[in-house]
Amino acid sequence: MNKNLKKVSVIMACYNSENTICTAIESIISQSYKNIEILVVDDNSTDNTFNILKKYIDLEAKVKVFKNESNIGLTKSLNFLLDQATGYYIARHDADDLSKELRIEKQVQYLESKNLDFCSSRALVKDTNRLIPGISHYIPKNLLIKYKNPFIHGTLFAKKTVFDDIGGYDEDFYYAQDYKLFKDLLKAKYKFKTINEPLYILNMQDNISSLKKDDQKYYSNCVKNNLKPIKK
């Protein structure tokens, strides 16, 4: 391994993900970029997720596994993982998605060559290969952020100092925490771009967005209107 490669911490929180967690982790283990640590926290799952995760503790030194004593939600779980991360860069990943083999390598090169603070990429929808974002990809993000989240959370790649400086995810936002984070990043005027190439494969079935539509809408409206949520 090239010792000059900056370490990347991939952070992944999971809950009842026994059917997808292995493929998600394996897609990171098989990355072409090798200076990676994979931090996974199980949010007190009620299925076999944690038992599956435990097998990686002895098999893969780069995988670090944690377990919440109670179900605390995605936002607090991600902040916990940010505190554990030792990488120069942070990469997000969801437990039911996949990263293409060159994802991390290309995002490192992109960030460094363009002197950015963070970047994202487009993605292909799992099972359909539909490219997202579509037309909206070509609309300025600073405009779109006023109406919706124009980024794919799982493709986020950033300097760890960005998370440190902004204080991580806003824990008032139990849902739509990614929308709030991206709005905060843009408001703080961090330098960013979205890679045109899809580097990520996104699951859009039976995920938080589809199962918690009303909650997502409420919290998203709070982001759009600069309001503090008054419910969990």
C-alpha cells in the first residue's frame, strides 16, 4: 500500500440490515483504494445484523464494528462514527447500497485535483439502473437546495475537518439529517462539486425514505423553512 495515500474512513450505520449488510461492506472491502477503515455501528437491530457483523471483526482488520445499547437513530449513530473516525477523509455509505470498485479512488483524486472540501456523485438505482439525479443534476445546487436535497447522501465524500468544523450532523433532525447537513455545508460556502459519473448503486425500496415518508416530509420542510423540529 502506498503510504502517501491519505486514510479514508467509511462510516455506515445499520438497523435490521441482515439481507444487505454483507454486500454493502464487501463493496468497500473490494475498493481499488486500499487505505480505508470501515466503521459500522449496529443501531440495536432486532434481527441477525449484529451477528453477521461480528464475523468481520476477526476476518478484516480494516472493519471496526460497534453496537448501540439502544436504538438511537441514524443521526446520532453517524455522529458517533464521526467521533471514532481516524481518516483524513470521510465517506458515507448506507447499509443497503453498493459502491463501485473505483468509487473511493476517483473521489480522492477528484477532491484533490480540484481542491474541494467535499464532493458527491450520481448513482444508479438498484435493479433498474436508472441514473439519478437526472435533469436536475445540471441545475445549480445552491438553487435546488432551497426546494429539495440535490445530493445523494451515500455518495458524500469530504475532508474530516469539514465535519469537525460544522459540528457533524444536527441531532435535532431525526430524519432528513442529510438535507440539513448539505444545506449547512452550502451555507458555510465549502467548495464542492458533484461527479457526473455514477459511482454508487442506490436502493430505493423499503428504505427510510420510502417507509417514513411523512416524517421525512416534516423534517425536510423544517430544513427548507429554517425551522427547528418540535418532534422526534
